Amino acid sequence: MNTTHYKENSNKKILSTSAGFGLLRKGLIENLGQKRAKGFLLRYGWSLGVSDAEEAMKENSSFEYLIKQASILHLNTGHIKDIQSERWIEMKDANNIKSISAKGKWIDSFEAQEHLKHHGKAGAPICHTLTGYASGYMSTILKQNVVVKETRCIGNGDSECQFEMKFKDDWGNEIQDEISLYEEMNIIEELNDTYEQLLEQRNYIEKVAKFHNRLTESISNGSNLQDIVATTFQLLSTPVSIEDLSFQKITFSGVMEEEYLEFNKDLVEYFKKKLYKNHHRFPMFKETIRLKTRFQDRLITPIVVQKKVIGYCTFFQDKESSEISENDIMFIERVANAASLYLLNEKTSFEAVEKMKSYFLEQILRGQFTSNEEIVNRGRYMGYDLESPFYIAAIKYEQKGYTKKNSQDHFDQFLETIVKYMDIQGYKALIGQHEGHVVMLIPETKNLLQKLEKIVKHIQSCFPSYEYTVGVSDKAENIDDVLEYLEESFIALRMATTGKKIVSFKDLGIVGVLINSKNIAGIKKIAKQELGPLYHLGEVKKKELLKTLYVFLTNGGKLQQTMDDLSLSMSGLTYRVNKIEKTIIKDLRDPAQGYQLLLILDSLIALGELEIE
């Protein structure tokens, strides 16, 4: 019987493939997590480096020899294909080193390749075994604590793996986190540490659950957005705000208004410089992000209603206060959920009420009520006094470059936008739809046209791909006459142009009086008589001449202005004017004849018989 005897302290080398080690490394990361796996691999590499250094020191204790052996022994491990480095050494005397530093790169690191294969690109350098090996080897031969740090890494998406080496004390605070990972914990300490972390996590989850319950109860009890942010600040002592997509204030709690406005000004400046530079739109955030500006630390999460981001919830602190914690993500997302629930409920209620009001106005305009009294009573129920004077405004909206009919979806969007804006401004109106236009019944109010101008500007900013024109009736005294005033608003609307987007029926003067007197047949008869062959409105060439005639008369017969408006040459304009005069046998420069022709054309436009594009 043969017996093999081993030395008690023998340190045998074990061969392994890079793929095999890659699988072991993958298992460590998946089971221990990135941080603990990094500590394990650093300590493993350190142990290999120490072992090789001790073996080398048995053969030769010369410092120069041991330094040269460092690269050779590291290559022999198979961890890298090559190494390039430069060292700077300052000696105290012949036998003692005052300082040492080095920079270099590892060529074809197996660890980086295996990490990319199993985990993809990392968020930091990941050649932990190489780093630990170099640190362990150098610390052993120098008999002082030397720390090697990887500064660039292929596994992090860099072009190569680079490292730096210094004495531990020369690094200062730069490697505090790394140093702690070299300190191995025994199993009892590890379990105690894990228990403490689990206990802390359990307490944190309980706190989040209680917080969520408080917010949910708050909403169930009828709280609004101000109540939600006030409750949040009370429970967390963290300033919080709810803002729209342009980061304009909706409500906030935890800071004075002046301070909040300064924070927002700082945020806008940050966006201009860092995120969108020359663009005028604010960025859209679809997930929780953290921003650190010059004066503040912000955690921002979107408020989503029906899969659409409609605003943001923000936790913030100034730089001098304690920073926002990553743990706050769970809290802020629950605040955003609470705000979403509240806003969804508000949106549903809003849509139900406004659609009821819209339908009521549409019933009035269709003449579906049997008596004036029934209309007045229903109006009173909805908060409108329909016995008082009112105006009718019709808004035409057309998508630029399109001629297709506006859809119901477009109307619903405009309705919601207009109603919310009017509510904020304190305006009041019944809003509905008629013949593809937005129609508003507006109680008598001061500065009506200026208010309508503000409304148009607001919807223009919200829906810039549309063009808008508005026609406004004269003041109505009786709800029985609503259809007459509806017609007035449509007549005024037909007279609105790109240059004059809002037209009041009252400003139409004699044209309005003529049409309002129901002399439509008479107007058409006169138009046919005065315009002669040009009255054939369907013919393209006749329409061209009519447009030329209209612009020429509107400009008071000024050729230069007419030429610019129509983009014609002087000879081309003169030819057209002469042709018009011969066709209708009129002197266009005669003020009386010119005025009569302009009145006829305005009447045809107001009736919808003629369109001047």
C-alpha cells in the first residue's frame, strides 16, 4: 500500500479556464450582489498576489527583482495577456521607500470579457481580481499598504483597462469604500450585518406602507392636492411640490413661496444650460429621476393619468440641508400615485359635468326644448342665469395643411382645455359643439373680445398645429332668440381672416344689417347684377379675379399694396384690374362704385357664398 504525504502548509496551484472562473464570478454576483461579490473578488485577488509575492521573496529579496517579477507572475496567472506600466519611486535611503506610484493598463483582461458576456456593460470598473492581485503583491514585497485602483475599464464601456497605484495613505479619502471591502467579515458578523440590513429594510417598508395608507385615507376623505402635499411634508419633513409639465406651481408644502420661486428659477436655468440648450420645450420625464442643480437637490417623478404624463411630483432640498435619499423614491412614487388618483377622479367628474353642459347647449341650439321656462330652469340648475343678456361666440379650428373634418376627439380636447383655462381665469360660459365648431354662450361681461383673445392664445399654445378664428354675435337679451344670435356669430366668423382672428358682428356695420334683415335673395340678385360674368363663383379664373377685386378695393385702390398682398408683378396686377373693369363695366377708382362692390363682396363672404383665401 502506497501512502502519499502532503506538507501541512503546502500551497498548491489550481488550474482553471477563464470561462469556468467567469461562471463562478457570475454566481457570486447573482447570489451575493455586486458589492459583496466585489469584496470577495478583491480579497481573492489579494490572496493570490500575496502568495505569489511570498514565493518570489524566497528566491530573491532584491527590490528590483521583485518589481520585475510582478508583471511576469501576473501574466502567468492567465488573467491578462499583457501589462504596460510606468513607476515613480522616491527613496528615503538605500533600503527604504518614501513614496511609490504607478500608472498602467492591463491588456485583454479576462475578467472584463467575462463580465460583459454574462452581465453586459457595468456602471463602474469591474476587474476586481486584477486589482486585488496587484494590491496584495505590492503590499507584501514593500511591507506597506499599497492600493491599486482601476480607473478605466472595458467592462464599463471604456476602450481599455487602466489602473493607478499608490500607498494607502497617499490616496486620502478617495478609496475609503474600496478599503472597507478588503476587510473580511467572519460568518457571524456577516449574518449579523445581513440581519441588521433586513431589519432596517423591514422597518422602511412598514414606514412606506403606513405612509401609503395615510395618503389613501386622505383621498378617500375628500382631500385635494394641497392636502396631499401638506400630509406628505408633515409625515416626512421633506419639502414637496406638485407642478405642471412646464414645472409651474400647482401646489407645494415645506418652504416659503419666495424660496420655492427661487428654486424653480434655478431649475429652469438648469434645463436651459444642461438639457435642452437652444430648445424652448421642457424635457419630458417618464420615470423617477434625480437632479442636482447649483442650489438644490431634486427628486422628480411623473404624475400619470390614463397613461399620459400630466405633471410632476418633486421632493427638494437646498444644498445646505441634508440631501434627498435614494430611499425617498418609494415615498415620492406613492405621492405621485395619490395625486394621479385624485386627478383621475377630478378628470372623470369634470368630463361628466362638462359633457352634460355641452349637451345642454347643443339641445338649446337645436331647438329641442318646448319652452323658454324649461331652458331657464335647467340653466339655473347648472349655475347659469339664462334670463340675463348673453353673447354667442363661434370658434373655428382647422389643422394646418389639412382639409378633413374635425373629429370628436379634437373637440373633446379643446373643450377640456378651454373650460379649465376659463375656470382658472374666472370666466364663465356654456360650451358646446355646432356644425363642427366650438360654440360658447357667454353671460354679459366686460372686455369680452380681450377675454376671447386670451382664450385663443391659450389654446394656440396648447395645440399649435391648428389655426383659430372667432365670430361673436351682438348682445342677446332673450334666450328665445338664441338661433338668431348663433347665426350672427357664424356670419362674423366668415368675415374673420388670418389678419383679424376675432370679429364681432357689431363691427360688420351695414353688411351685418343687410344680412340680418334676411335680405339674402335680394343681396344675391344685386351681386349677380353688379358683378355680371364674375358671379360664376365656381370657376377658378373667376375666383382669382374676384380675389384680386376684393384685395384691390380693401386696399383703397393702392396698386403697390395690392401687388404685395397678391404677390403679383405690377404689369400682372394692371392687366387683371383692366380685365375686371372691362368685364363688369365699372370704374374701380370711382369711390361710390368701389364702395358698393366691396359691400357686395363682404356680403357674399358673410353669407358663405364666397371664400377669399
